[in-house]
Amino acid sequence: MAGVYRPRHPERTVLYRVLFHHFDRFLAEYDTRFEKEYGFLRPIVKNVVERYLDCGNPRCMFARIRCPDCCKERLLLDVKQLFTKIDIAARPPIQFRYG
């Protein structure tokens, strides 16, 4: 059925579970265990992992978008998509409801 939100459940993947349960420990121990051999940990690594863990998580920020013409609603789990993937000037105004 079109227009029905189907969550992708990233928390069911092995990668998600490993990062969720062990990434904080990895960060805490990186300097003493890995920095000498691999160099400093670039800040982007932490940023990317945190974004991965938050992506698709409805407990994080999301927006419910309603088309003013047809009144169909859709959840947008990455609100930044509004400003990067659509031409705002070409679209009608969007109504927001935050959960």
C-alpha cells in the first residue's frame, strides 16, 4: 500500500547492535589501545556513528508532513532532508507536527 510508513528497524542489524553496545567503550579506550598504531581518531568517525544510530529512529527528531493539496501525510525521519533534497521554492508550504 502506497503512503504507509514501514519502519526499517536498523536496531535488528548486527552492525547497529555492535555499535550501540560497544562504541562508547571503543571511544574511551581508543587513545590507550589504538592511537599509537593507527593515529588519532578523526572526529568525523564519532559523528558518522552517532548519525547512523539516530537515523530512522522515531525517538529522535522527525516531522509529519502533510500535503496541503491532497492532505496525504508522511513521516520524515531525517528533517535535514527538507533542506537538502527538495526545492523549497517550488513546493507549497509544509505543515509540521512534531512527535
